[in-house]
Amino acid sequence: MEIRRCQPVALTYTEMREFGNFVLTGGEVTAVGLDARIREAWSLVLAVSDGCLVGTAALKNPDAAYQRRVFENAKAHLSLEDFPLELGWVLVSKEHRGHGVSGKLVDALLDGVTLGVYSTSRSDNVPMHRTLQRFDFMQHGQSYPSKQNRKALLSLFLRAART
């Protein structure tokens, strides 16, 4: 399996579409504006096995209003400036889950990152919580309803800046 970290501009049009379509299969992201959000990401990671995309992750430059809403929903009364990046779109194909792929994706993304990072995860996604905790993310605030999936609750995780 190849883990590839890149800037969005390094992706071909086809790779960009494949990345976006893969992210949408997780059912946690809205398609509206996704292409633009991918292009504006700080960094992307792709896991490829036998020529097929089997995992994605990104460090995103979140929209200020979205970030504020996330922190308010979680009742996290912290400085948003301390967490300028969002870890997201971490998705692994069903066939490759349980083999440490999410950890490899997150490791590749966070390598050398000194800025504070936040992430949200469904409250029932224990494997993702374990991955986040392995990379020093701590759950913060209260769980809140997902805008995309009203039946799900989201939890906020934070990783402080590194010196």
C-alpha cells in the first residue's frame, strides 16, 4: 500500500474527482462545495492499493463560520486561532479497515505540523477516537447533533500546537 501526501494542486482533475467521490461514500460530508474545499485544503493524503484508492484524509483550512459553529456546538470556549487546521475526511474502504490504515493516513498528515489541529468524529466511531488519541488529540466539550446526519452525534477532538 502506498501512502501519498500532497498539496491539492498536485492532483490531476481525475484524482481530485476520485478523492471527492471517495469522501462522499462515507456519508458524513455534503457534496455542495466539496470540490472547492478539497482545492483549499492545506494537505491531502491518499492510500492506494493495487492502483485503487482505499483511504483518504486531509488537513483542511476551515471556513471561519464553520469552525466557529463547530466550537459553539461543542460548547468549547477556546480561541479558534489556536486551532487553525481541521483534520478530516479520514475514510478507509471497508475492505481495508482494521489494518491500521487510518493511523498511517493521520501520521502522514501530521508529520512536521506544529499548528493546533481540531477534528470531529461521530461519537460512536470508537476506532477513529483511538486513532485520534494515539496522535495526542483529546476529546473536548460536549457531543452535538451532526448537521449531515441528524441521528448521529459528533465529538470535538483537539491537538494543541507543538513547539
